[in-house]
Amino acid sequence: MGGRRRRPSDRPSGHASGDLPAEPSRLALFAQRRGVSVTNVGIAVALGIFLMLTLAVPVRTYIAQRNEFHQLQQANADLQKQTQEYKSRLAQQSDPAYIEVQARQRLQMVPEGEKPVVIINPTREQQEAQQEQERQRKATPWYENLMNAVSTPPETRG
């Protein structure tokens, strides 16, 4: 068993274990099949990677600007639609019939010769409050109602 120790220079070149020759790399096999040198293939791969990295920023900028352009087009279309709405409202407000309707509704104006009639309907809460006061008045004796009517001024009564 005592053989001599192997030195690194004793190993056959091209393989790590010393038993089998090293397998050529994929790049070397590709270059061998195509009839080009490994250096040329490596340069082509490095050039391709360099071009991809160089073009990545401009392509990203182009896509971002294209998206911004579409958003601005949409905003422009919305503003044009809003402008049309305002123009139609302006034309509508210049119409004498519309002005008359608005004067009747908002300002409760009437033309000469007509008699205004305003009907004020109480709200639901006001009706409920009046009904509650009426129940309380009916629940109290008549003499207390009389004393309340005499002693309380009309403005403060419900």
C-alpha cells in the first residue's frame, strides 16, 4: 500500500478526479458544432447581455411614457365631455322658459296676474311632536291645561 503520493503535476490534465477525462462545456460543444471558437461565442454572448442591459432602461421609459400618454388621452376626453356638459348647461340657462321655471321653483316668483299659493306641509317629526303634545294635553286634567294656557305666553307654547 505504500505507493508514492501523487503530485498535482502527475494528474492528467483536463479532469478533476484523475480517472476520467473532463466533459467539454456546453459552450465548447456549441462552438465545436458551429465551427467557431469559444472566444467568439463568449464575445457574442457578452455583447448580447450588454445590449439587453443597455436597452432595458429606454424600453422601460418608452412603456411608462406610452401608459402616461394613454392616461392623458383619457383625461383629455373626460375634460372635453365636461366642457360639452357646461356648454349645454349654459345654453339651457340662456333659455327664457328655463329661467321662468327656475324663478318659480327656487325664488317662488309668479308673473303678474297670478296669485301665489304656498302650502307648508309639516315634516313627519313636526307631526309626531304635535301628536305627542296633544296626547299630553289630553292626559292632564282640565284645570292644569287652563292654568298653563293662562300662565304661559303664546310664543313659548308648542
